[in-house]
Amino acid sequence: MNTTLHSYTLAYLSGEEKIEMPATRRRWNNYIEVLGASENNLKGIDVRFPLGIITVVTGVSGSGKSSLVRDVFYAALKKYYGGVADRTGAFGSLQGSMHLAKDIEFVDQNPIGRSSRSNPVTYLKAYDEIRKLYADQQLSKQMGFTPAYFSFNVEGGRCEECQGEGTVTVEMQFMADLVLECESCHGKRFKSDILDVLFKEKNIYDVLEMTVNQAIEFFSEQKDNSTCRKIVKRLKPLQDVGLGYVKLGQSSSTLSGGESQRVKLAFFLAGEKSEPTIFVFDEPTTGLHFHDIKTLMHAFNALIEKGHTVVIIEHNLDVIKCADHIIDLGPEGGTAGGNLVFAGSPEELVKCKSSYTGRYLKEKL
């Protein structure tokens, strides 16, 4: 039988689906300006970064984007706000409305946790609420199980044979190590009496095996339970950044760089940063599908609506066309780069004859 499944790839290639341009560009008045940026191949340029909008920094490879944004703008501001950053690149000074932001975050694609037991729901603190929920069940109270018993990071309820991993690694002298299912807990990570505690006929292992989408549906059905409402609120940002397919208990070590970056984005969307913050993203579309990029743009816009600022280093034309402001460096890479070619709106950029970005962007506008 020949069945045709819906294909997002086909939908975008055929034009049925597309990443829409914003109806209007956001206006801006306040900015932070880097004066005399001369790190690596930067030619002592002065660059204004607007606040409260989406700015995309473009240019060919080697044009100086990372030197300007990561080494100078981010590092200098991180130290200005009292944080710690690597060596700051060479520049003259900062001026403008630094007081209108309270912090700056560089959202990269590095793993979200060093432990193999870390996962997206612990990163977003949703697992804290899930553990509280299971500790509140009648059997837990009878047995004296606190929320800590439902953690696989500490002794108590976790399987000590595998220390909550669910697997045991057997070191092989001349071959790759073998990873085997734990014989004690059979991969369920907890002691049997912990797994006897049920909430709506699901134990803690069953919940960790749910995807984010499934868990949101499951806990949303319990509208009268305040803890369930908190769990849904914590999980929703993961769904909003397109990670609804990830399992709650999935190890962070199995996430791709792009997925890790979106988990961090979800953390900030969850409202952990209430004060105005500048978010810097370096090539966030790497490895993403058209549909993922569309979802990502919605997430960026949500950050702006919360009063934050977004700065993106990017080559993807669909992201560039959605920018409120573009900073284009170049015109070439290496010694022939490092100049500020253009700063302004996408509509103005396409008129700039010396910009490679403008030439290619013209098709998108």
C-alpha cells in the first residue's frame, strides 16, 4: 500500500510553507556602541548594537563577525556587568545605554551538563516539580520517601548498581567498552519500591520515558493539581523551541549542539531572566531544518516581547531577512575584511552594492 506522509521538506521546497518576513521592522532609539574595535582583522571600526530588537551580524567567513561580537562586544559587556569572560578583544571603549540592560548571555552549542545523568528537564527545573509530585503521593508518605528519593543523582531511591544510569559500562582492554542494561533495575534507574509509587497509574520511570509533548498532555489533564500546572509551565518552553520530541529522561550527552542551544533558549524563555538581558547567538541555525528555523524565530521574538535584546551571528538568509537591523562586515575575509560594510535594515542592505549579503538577500525580499 502506498501512503504519503506529510513532509515539511516538500512543503518548504514547494512554497506551501515558508518563513514569513515580519510585517514591520521594530524601531529603536537606544543602543550600545563599540568604539575602535581592532581585534584580529577588525579595522578599528565603530559599531552600534541597538537594544530591544533583533540584530543579525552578517558577512563572509573570516570577515570578523566572531571577533566583533564574541571577543569584543560580549566579553567587554560581560565584564562591565560584573560577570566573567575570556580575554576581551582589542577595542577603544563602550558608550551608549549600557544601563538599560542588566546582563549579557552567550548562548552557544556546548552541552548543557557534564554528568551523563543530566537532562533537559533537570536543566529547566521541571524535574524538581515532578519529584515533589511523587513525594506527595500517599505511598511515598507512608514509606517516608522525600523528593530526593526520586532523584538519580543521590543515594536513596536510585539503583545503586548503576547509580541511576540504567546501564553499566564494562571496560574492554583491546576493544570498545560495552554498555549493558543494568541487571538490577533492568534499565529503569530506580529501586523497585520507588517504582511502586504511582501517579495516575504512571511511575517515575514511565514519566521520564515520555516525550515533552506527551508529558505536557499528561500533566495538563490534571488541571486541579497545582504541581502539575507548574510542571506544564516549566515544560512548555521546550515545546516552544521545537524540542517536543525529546524524552524527559534523555541524557544531555545525546543532544546535538543545536538541541543543547535550544534547551538553553528554553531556559531563558521560561522566565529565569526577568531583567532586560542581551542574548548573543552564534550560528543558531546550524543543522536545523526550515521548520526548526521558523520555530526558532518565534522563540527569538518571544525574547524580544519579554524586553530582552537578541544579537545573532548568522549566514542563513531566512534569519537575515527577519532581522530588524543588520550589521554587515567585510567585504571579504581575512586581511580584506574587518570593515563595517553596512548597518541598517534589510531593505536598505539590498541597495548596498559592496555587500555580498545584500546581493543574495535581494531574492528573499
